[in-house]
Amino acid sequence: MIQISNLILVADVSPEVAGSSSFNMIASFFAAALLIVIPAAAFLIFVSQKDSLERTSATRRR
């Protein structure tokens, strides 16, 4: 932790810039979750449930 704070001081980065940058990074993680991960997971769950129903109805027809 001390090395990171020394790096920030040597790089002459203000606390406001560091805070803004970290906030934007966390916000981009949430945006990625909302735009990519959640829809993909919902689609995979939907396809999995649909396939399960098709397999169940196919075995009942036999």
C-alpha cells in the first residue's frame, strides 16, 4: 500500500483525479454488468429452461 501511495505522489496525481478515476472504473464495472452480463445470463437461463422443457416433452411422447 505504501508503494502505491508513493507512486501517486511521485506521479503528481491529485486526490480529486484519483477519486474520479476510481469512481469511473467502478461505474464501468456496473455498466458492463447491466449491459452484458445480466442479459447474457438471462438468455442462457431462458435457453436452458426451454431445452429442458423440450427434452421433458420428448420423453413423454415415447
